[in-house]
Amino acid sequence: MESQIREIHQLLVDQKISCTSLIQEKLAALKPNSHNTVNSLLEDLALEKAKKVDEKIKNSEKIGLLEGIPFGLKDVYMLQGTLTTASSEFLKSYKSAYTATAIQKLIDAGAIPIVKENGDSFGHGSSSENTIFGAVKNAFNTELVAGGSSGGSAVNVAKKYTVFSIGGDTGGSVRQPSGYNKVYGLKPTYGRISRYGLLAYASSTDCVGPITTSIEDLRIVLNIMSGKDVKDQTTYVSDEISEEQVSKSDTIKTIGYFKNFTENDAIDATIKSDFLIYIEKIKATGINMIALDFFDAETLISTYYTLAMAETASNLSRLDGTNYGNRMEGENLKDSYSISRSKNFSEETKRRIVGGNQVLSQGFADDIYIKALSIRNEISENFEKDFQEVAIIISPVTPNSPPKIGDSLKNPLAMYLSDAYTVGFSLGQLPTLTIPQGTLAGVQLTAAKNNDDLLLKFANFLKEVI
Ligand code: GLN
């Protein structure tokens, strides 16, 4: 599918549609909330912005490419004056005091935020069922989960309720729901986009991630949001990716895949055979395909969940009902903290806080937390070695197709294991892109740090040749 942004931009410039009618149409599509994607609609804000765009066009003023384009944002991004609930009971009534850098950059470019989107609360989950707003339903089959945690964002894009959406990816939360709903979802290199104003889950892997229906839209939105931000010291200066750069794929000659991802019993038979057929098709285009060794799923999952739980326990310690969140009074201050946290956090979030505090505590930290940090270093070294041989690593997004709504909640461990193919790249802080090709749940392309352009380029090549 070609760029929706460019198409809509042209319609606006040619005055074939008005921005107000465009926004009204999207809001009307979101209102019935048929897939539980909506936490809140930004109706007044959006219509006010649309009016200004229409006035500019009427006065024959030039408008930017993103001006008037409606987008959605996962309900973990601060947008001043709007509710930012993280899909949780705790922050059900919390209003943002400021705006996230990535979102501000989109707004400065003229894009119009229309909806705060549902997902797993605090990013905790892989199915968008761990939410107070009702399980998000898959865009193609409403009995199946949307994936998560950015399920609402992926479904809104797939259903065209938004032109693009901004999800958050800590261990796969943009890539996996994008795969489940057949759209493009990018986890950029860690630090390429500022995390300022993104509610923290695991700070060392949290990434702002755009979801779109085309590679060109991904390029446009990524360029706008990228860049150094003094408010997030992990950000760096990156080059803009040009349209021309993306259309030339001749530099990519060798790619790799992890043998052990497909050589185990956990992978669904159809996903496995589709993936193997897909890599044969890529080979047939003349590309060199190398089978690589990687860590097993159990090591990846336990390393990721150890670190993610430790970081989320630390990040969420500020939610005590006093500074932030829904306060519940106890007999004394300690009691109030305890009741507020026990009653307002979900079971899944509490499991992670308890687990995180455990791995960080004296007597356990050396054997668990510090060990996980050292395995993470080994994973990064492994990637550095791989990327001396190959330009891209290709993998399925998940070992399974989307489960039925309700199934993941019954077995948290099985849900954690379903993240086996996404979390390794998060630990490596590498750019990884889900494309709606190859398997039922898409495939992922990964490149070395700061080579996000290679992903778009190779995705474009695959779109044209396969
Ligand atoms: N499913 C993974 C988790 O629950 C990833 C979530 C995310 O990326 N926010 O931790």
C-alpha cells in the first residue's frame, strides 16, 4: 500500500476534502469503539486544529506534508491537558502536565492527535487484555487478541481509524501487534527517538515506535520524531532517511537468520513452514542467506524479564497515590501506600513489581539481576559479531499466531514465552521492523545499531520482489 500521508496531503491541497471532514470521519469511525481501541477521544483539540489547517488552505497558504494528518497515540504518552491512563486503574484520572517530545514534534509538524489508545497497562503484556478498558480485538478476527502491549494502536492503523499511530516497544510491543494485525511497526534503535514523556516501563529498552500501512509513511514519521533531546540523555543525533535511500537496495547482499528460532518445538507448524518458504524465496532473488547461532528462547526470556521486571519495579515505585495516581486512605501513610498500590495495580503489574524487587534485593541481586546484565552483554557481543557478516537478520515475529481472547490470561508463563523472538533485539537495543509478509504474524528485520535506514530499504526491496 502506498503512502496514505502523501495521498491525503494531496487531497487536502487540492481541496478535494477538508481537514475538518477528514477528522470528523475518523472520529466517527472510532466512536463506536468496536475493537476496544479507544481510551479517550481528543475531539475538541483535533477539530480546533483541523479548523486552522482548513483556514490556511483557504488562504492559499502552503501546508506541510504532515499538516492535518490524523494520528493516534498509545495511552502512555503525555499530551498536556489530556488523560494519560496507561490503561490502568491507578492513573485512570491522571492528566498530563506536559507533552512528550516525540508527540510534540509531530504536532509541530502539523499532525493532529485524535485518540489515546488502549493496550496492556504500563506496557505489561503481549495481548492487550491487561487493561481496564476491555481486551482489544484483532482487526481481522474479533475473537482473537490484538497482540500487545500496543494493541489499540496497531488495530487503529489496520482498520484505518488513524493514518498512523505511535506505540511503545520495550520487548516487542509495537512489532508483535503490528504482525498480528498486518501493518508495519518499527522499533527504532534505542535512543533515536526521545523517551521524554513516554511513561517508563523498562527504561533501558523502552522505544517510541511508529505503526503505519506503508514504508514511506514510516520513513516520514520516523524522520520527524528522531533526534537529540536534552531531556533524554540517551538520545543521539541521527541522519534523516531520504526517499531515494530507501528505494535503493543494491547494497544489501547478505542476510542471516537464527537457526534455533525455527528448530524447536515451541514454534507453530504453519509459522515455521511459511517462514522457511519465505527465506527460500529471498534466496531465489540472489541474496546470500546465512544460518546463525543465537541464545535459546529460555535464556532470552529469562534475561529480558529479569531486567524488565527490575526496571519496572523501580520506575513504578513513584506511583504511591501521593505524588501520582488514585490515592486510597489507610490508617497511616504506609498503610495508604500499601492499599493504593494493592488495589490499583493489576495482577500482572503486581507480579512484575514483586518479581522485580525480588531480583534486585540483597542476597538475590548477584545471582539473578547482575547475572542477567552479564548475559545481556554477551547477547550484544553476539550481535556485533553477526553484523560483521550480515546486513540484516530476518526472523518470525512470534512463534505463534494470535491466541483467542482469554487464553493468555490463564497462563502468564506461556505469554512470556511468546515473546521469545522479539526480546533479544530489545536487549541489544537494535532497530527492528515488522513487515506484513512471510508468516501469518509477519516477519521481523533487524539491523545493527543506527542502521534503521537499511530496514526500510530492505523492506521496500522485499515488497517489490516477493
Ligand atoms: N510483552 C512484553 C512484556 O510484557 C513486551 C511489552 C512491551 O514491549 N511493552 O514485557
